[in-house]
Amino acid sequence: MQHDGMREMIRGLAWDLGLPLVTYYGLHAAGAPDTTALLAGTVGAALRMAWVAVRSRTISPFSMVMAAVFGVGLLFTVLTGDPRFLIIKHSAMAGAVGLAFLVSARYGGRPLTLAAQQSFMPGKAGELAEAYATEPAVRRGHRLASLVWGGGLLTEALIRVALVCVLPIEVMVGVSTALTVLTFAALIGWNARFLATRRPAPVPA
């Protein structure tokens, strides 16, 4: 992804992670039970996702996956009364997106990194598609990036599932968010370094 796309992704990620976290700990501090606080944070995140879809007048594959995971997490929490399902849904989401990255890298005609880049940079969508279609190095780069992002997100998902089984809810909410931040920081850092190594060397004066 180019730097403009990265900035847009980071901004969206900050909202998606920060809103549920602040809502949960705010309500938890006010005495609300874990299930209520987590449900409120999840509903807040879902409402923001809907607002973004209405504002952009588009529903991306990412949004559809997130909506499905939100719905499943809410359903299982309501049926079982166990708030851990609202944390595990983040692993379900990360796992689903990670698998999508890997499948698109191996079998898809358009790796998911390209689709994500185009969604964050709609004004350059045609230019990006043309570069992918005509430049073998660009195609190899997108496939490699899709493999790295897919593997990283699957690893995050598995670690969260293991931790949610042993940590208290009030601790796991913060740990889950920190895990996502660290994972994306590592992946974005790798992406930036990868892009830097692919830039042509400056021509001597």
C-alpha cells in the first residue's frame, strides 16, 4: 500500500479500536457489568461502520465481514451470557480477513492488498489497477504483501483465542486492543520497509 492509503487505514483503525475501548472502560468504571459494557462498545463500533458505509455510499468486502462477525458475536453473547464471545469475535474477524489475504494471494486474480489500496485511494484506483496489470514486479509485491498480512492476522487471531481463555475480561479487553495495535504496527512497519526497498535509487547529480 502507498503512504496515503496507510494514513487512511491508520485513521480508521484508531476509530475502530478506540471507540469500543473507551466505551467499555467508561461504562465499566461506572459500574456496568462486563456484558453490558462490551455490548455497548460493539454496538458503537457497528454504528460507526454503518455511518462510514452511508457516507461513502459503498459497502466493501471488509465491512460485510465485520458486520457478519459483529452479528455472530452479539448472538452468541445474548444466547450464552458469556461476554468472552464479544472478544473472540475480533479473532474471528482477523482470522477471516487473514484467510482472505492468503487465498487472494494464491488463487485470486486481484490480491486483497490491491483491493484495500484501491479502497483507501479511490482517486488512483484505475492507476493502481493498471500498474498491477502491466508490471510483473508490482504483482509479485502485492502477492508477497498479501501472504505477510494474511500470516500476521492469523497469528494474532490464534494468540487472542489462547489469551481470552486465561485472562480476566477487564484485562483481556485492553490486551486484545494492544494485540491488534502491535500486530498492525508490525505489519505496517514491514510494509513501509518493503516499499522503501523497492524505490528506485536516486540518480547521482
